Amino acid sequence: MKIAVRGFFAAVLCIALNVVIACTRPPASPNQNSAPDPGAATSTGQQTADVPRAAIVESGTIEVTSTPPGATIMLIEEDASGPPRPRGSTPAMLSGITPGKYTVHLEKTGFRYFQKKIEVKAGETAKVAANLKKE
């Protein structure tokens, strides 16, 4: 009986080791018709981003400009709770924005604040151009 139990555990151990070895093998080389490595260098020598394509398509961008430049940008999500956070100053390109409705709020000392409601769509760029008025 002891020999049978040892044989059983030896078989289980062997199977487990084969699974671990198979899971830790390096991926197939690009010459085997596999998808390119997202972190690999391109033919131009530039490295591609480590962001999955689905994440890029499922987000949008907001381009914000103002006259005069240098206004603080606050992005307020329509159904979000909590205070908005500053998102830089104009001019700016805000990328990776989750699709939805937002209010872009701009402030600059000596000028009236500016607000515009926008809708961010996946794979698109919403543009906000503000002409700030002096107080």
C-alpha cells in the first residue's frame, strides 16, 4: 500500500511540475505567426506602449485651449461625487478619459471663470476653446 501511495504522489508531483514548466516557458518567437509583443521595439526603433489596444479604443481625449493660455483646468464628471481635481493648465491634451459627460472648468487670476459641458466618446477628441474675459 505504501508503494502505491508513493507512486500516486510521485505522479501528482510530476504533473504539477510539468504544468509549472509549461506556464513559465517564454512566449513563442515572433516568427511563429504570433501577435507582436506590445513592449517590443518597432522597425523604427521606437518602443510601443504597454497599453492594451482595447484600453485605447475605450477612452477618449479632451483638447483644451484658452486665450490667454495658462488657465487651470478642472474636469468635473457629471455623475461623480467628490471635488474635482486640477488637470494641468492650458493648452493641454487630456487623454485616457472615460467616455461620458463632463464639465470643463477653467480659472485664471484676473479673468472670469469659464465652463463648458462636453461629451467624451471612445476613440474621439472633444475640443474646448475658451476666450477668457477680464474681470
